[in-house]
Amino acid sequence: QVQVVESGGGLVQPGGSLRLSCVVSGIMFSDYDLAWYHQAPGKQRELVATISSSGNTNYADSVKGRFTISRDNAKNTVYLQMNSLKPEDTAAYYCNGVSVANGYRVWGQGTTVTVSS
């Protein structure tokens, strides 16, 4: 059974930092490309960052230089380190995985980040 569990969200002041974690069980984690998306209230879900099964990373322009995606295959975990947070980063953040072999996709339930003073 596949389980995807995000954690690490919360309330933070502008300029602050948070680290999101996503543990994925029930899959061959190392064979998945992984990503973080966010969805602000009333807006569409948007891609924030990706990390391939081989470790290559990509970022949305809005977070380049501030966010870092990483993965620990031994722990079946993908992380999103978020620094210099802005109010516009406020959103629900979702973990996503896609199998390199067959395109099977998994999603988490989301964790909420609120950036406010």
C-alpha cells in the first residue's frame, strides 16, 4: 500500500525558513522522479521544484535561490528547504512522485505553509 505523508508546514514570519519533509512508502522510491507543488487559495496547483531519480533538480523562477529540493533514498524521503520566505509563498504544499518505469503517480495530502507577520 502506497502512503505519502508530508510534514513541516506551519506559520512563519516573512524572511523565515521552513523545511518540508515527505515520506513515501510502498514504492521503489529510488526509481521515482519527485516534486513539490503548491496551491494557494483560489489558484491552480503549481510546480515548485523537481528532483529526478538521478538527482537533477529544477525550480520555478519564483523560488530559485531561496528553495532547495533534496532526497534521501535510504529514508524514502524528499525535502524542501525554504528560506527567505515571502507572503506569496503561502499555500498548501504537495509532494508528488512519478515512476520512471511506468509513469505511475502518487500524491500526498499536503501541508500548509503560512507566511505572515
